[in-house]
Amino acid sequence: MQNKAHGIRIAAAVVVILATISYLAVTGVQANKSYYVTIQELQGLGDKAYTRHLRVAGNVAPGSIERSGTNATFVLLENDKTVRVSYKGVEPPPDTFKDNAQALAVGTYGRDGVFHATQLQAKCASKYAPAPGAKPGMQSTAPASSGTATM
């Protein structure tokens, strides 16, 4: 009789542990899920835009970057659509975050019409493009010109 009661307690404990692990796994996936949308799609989402964790990409509008410590505000462009982005992150924007750079902002869209980003990625496409006239697979051995580098 005592062994049967002990077995029931163990089975109940296993069920509780498995249910807890399942719950944590499902809620963890939901919390980390983000939807990739274009700026045009973002502006057409309606009320759904305010409740989802989103990723939005575009080119940084020239002259729109305003930095303040690790934070920055700027405008993303995609074709003829724009969205204002307010980045408040733990880390400062990356070094490649400059005018005309391609940027990916991760965060939420506010009812104020501003995308509130907590993560920011940027790349400068021209930096990684081959030099004009270069053949594929060939690396330039010419020394870098003096002055500032452009992207």
C-alpha cells in the first residue's frame, strides 16, 4: 500500500515538472519570436503593429542620425516609405551605422508612429563590394589612399 502511494507521488511530481518545462519552453519561444516586415507592411499592419515584436530594415536616411550616448534616433528609408526609429540599447550603435547604410532595427512599433528599437544591426554594402573593374576572387593589393575611408 505504501509503495503504491509513493509511486503516485513520484508520478505527480514528474507530471508537474514536465508541465512546467513545457510551459517555460512555449513562453520562451513566444517571447523571442519577432516578425520581419518591410516599412510599407509595418505601416499597413494597423493595430497588429502595436502588439508584435518586429524587425524592420531599410537604409539610414542621410543626415537623420542623432546620437546620445548608447541611444540614437534616425529615419529608415525603403523606396518612398520612411519610419522614424528610436534606438535605446545597452550597446552603442555599430561602427558601420552611418548615413545610407543598410540597417535592421528590432523592437516594437509605438502608437506615436516611432519604431522603438532595442537592437540595431548595420552594414555598409559598399565596403564589402568588389572594387570597380575587379575580377571575382581577386583581392586588391593597392595601398589604401590617405584620408578618411568612405562607405
